[in-house]
Amino acid sequence: MNTALPLLILIGRPAAGKSEVIRFLKELPDARRSDEFHIGPFTEIDDFPMIWAWFEEDAILARNGKPRLHTDDEGYFSDNFLWNVLIERLELDYWKLRKEGAESGRTAILEFARGTEHGGFRTAFSRLSRELLSQAAVLYIDVPYEESLRKNRRRFNPDKPHSILEHGLPDEKLERLYKGSDWAELSGSDPAYLPLNGVKVPYAVLRNEDDVTTGGGEPLARRLKETLDLLWSRWQKRPQKGMEGGSSGAASSDPERSGRTVSDGGNPPAAGSRRSADEADPTAEAGRPDTAHGRQSQFRIVAADESHFAAHRSELLIDREEVEAIIRGALSGSRRHGEVRTAVRHVRPVGYSGLRRVRLRDRTSFWAARPKRGILSHLVVAARGKTRWLCFWGSWVDEDTFRLDTFYPGRPAPREIHDPLISGRELKEAVAFWATHAIIVDRRPSEA
């Protein structure tokens, strides 16, 4: 009797323990792994080697005076859509594995991490076909951001930055890319099944706040067995019909109903059967018509503080109407509740980036109030560069009203420490960030 999951999607924050779980499973005899943990002989499909190959390619190109293909000079993706490319690459590799004739009883493990800065898990799952999702079960390894940060620092080996088990991110990059997580929101509607692309996908959570994965052994074995037993039970009992009335185990013949589909069990989705990038991807470039699935978006954008528009007017290459159009486009089709903190890459430059990294106690930077902004800010006199990124923060007041708290050209940054809207929870992060970052100004305010 087969007791192994055919497809496990293993997700969590960076350094949550995903690779340690895989290492533990690899060391088990096949029979015990299948009988006790519901994982057969397995193949791991991880997006980190793909990411690392892109960085290596860009380093070669830059060294030879050629433009980078995937990343900017700061080591961030040049286009957030590349995160979606990675997910579709994972699926492509999965179908290749299936087509090569992987026998019954084997398991494929897809592994990745995602943060809200680049769309979160919801966007990642939206790129997977229903055919794949109907075969999948999800294991989420749960750790708080602080634990992810601690283990990321500890595991990094500068001699092996390409290693699955020993790679790491700089603190600033980890914070920007992965501090925000949408897992709680994604899983909040059902304690056992994730509603993904019309399929109810079983999931279970491995708690790892106490870092049971590093030591491994029997403590990990007991907890992992209990979690995977629960996941196996949910997978066996998974709904056999999708949430829209069709079979979750077969693709719909109607592309408008089924989203991404697979027309025959061993092949990846045909180009004609998937949604367009504009329809399917919430992180697609802004600047396109303000629609959500073909319908005009209907909601108001109200400014929490009108002084923000005045404070950033000199930094913008676009007017207020286009700022709101970009924000409206980014929000179209999203769930209209909760807080939103994100950055959108426009089709052309939107303004001049106003942020620069400075050293601690750097005498070139200073604290002062900017014109028309009545709080103290960390400032530096320097030249700005053009940027296609527009960062904005806000929250849904109700389904018809989005309150815009702040926006600016450039990448995300926490609230300023003297911002009256800052919470106690945000203050520690803000103090650390603004100690080493300053807002660019043309001259000291006293010289204006």
C-alpha cells in the first residue's frame, strides 16, 4: 500500500529549517521514511540554485562591462516578476520529472520562501497550475522573523555562499525581502486546506520556534512525524471537487474558469491555457489600464496626510493623478482588507530615489525637519538618481476606501522614527534602519 505523498510543497521563512528537514529525511531508510513520514524516495526542486545561478551570470556580465540580466547593483531583482519566473520554473522541473517516468511511491519536494515585498506566498501559489495543486500537500515551517534572522546569521559560511545549508542574506536584505509574511492571512480562512486557484490544498504547520530542526534526531522525528501524519490524513480526505464545482484532479477545459491548467497529466501547461501575466500577476508592472479581471476598479484613495504629496512633489517625475493610478493598478484585484506595504516597478522612471546608506556617526548626515514636513528626519546632502520604483503604505478602511499613509519614489523603508503614526512594534526596526540610512536633500534646511 502506497503511503507516500506524491508532491510536498515545503515553505517558510529563510533559515526556518526547510533544508534541515530535507537533510533529516534524506538520512532515513526508504522504508521508514515512507511508513512513518509519508515521504517516498524523493527529488528536491529548490529555487535557490536558480537564484544563485542568476547572480553568478550577472557578476560575469558586469565584470565584462555588459548589462546585468536579472539583478541591480544592490543585489535585488531588476523586476519583481522574476520571482514568478522562479515558481513557474519549479513547476516546469516538476513536470519534467514526471515525464521522465517517476514511478509510483516517489515524492517530489518543491521548496521556496517568499515575503510580502515581492508578492508573498499568495502570488507564488497563483503561478502554479491546478493540475499540480491537485496533487500537492503543503508543509509550512513556522518561525518568527527574529528566529529567521538569528539562524540566517548563524548558518552563513562565506566560503560556501552557494550552499543550500550554508548560504545566507545580509540583515538588510533579509529584512526588506522577508520580514513581511502573508502566511497568516493565506491560511486564516481554513485550519486544514488552502484555497488556491480553485483547489483546496491540504496543509500542516511544523512549529519550530525552539529550533528543533538544527539538532535533528528523535526530537525532530517525533514532531515531524506528528505533523506529517496530520498532513497525510488531510491529503487523503481532501475535497475531490474544486471550489468552483469542477474536479480538483483534472484541469477544466474552460481557460476562463480554470486559470493555469495542464491538458494531459505528464505535460506542463500549454501557453494558450494559462492566464496572461497582467491578469494573473499582482506584482506586474504598473501603468496599465485600471482593471481587475476586465472590470473597472471601484474604490477611493484618500490621503491620511496631505503634506506627503507636498513633501515629495520635487522628487516626482509624474503628477499626483499618475501616482494614484499606479497605486490603484497595484491594488486592483487584491483582497480589500488589512495593511498594504509594497513597492511597484513602473514602466518608466517615476522620480528620484531619495534614500542613501550612511555610516554610523557619519558627520555628512544630520537630523532636521524637511520643508513642509513637521518632523525630524535623518538627512544627507547628495545627488539623487532616477528610479522606476514607487513605494507606498496604506490600509483598507473598508472595501470602497483605501487610506494612503505615505508614498515615495524608491525602495521600501520603515516609517521614520518621529512619524506620529509609528507603532511601538515598528519603532525598534525604524531606529536600526534610520541609524544607517538618510533621506537625500539638496541643501541643509538652514541654507534654504
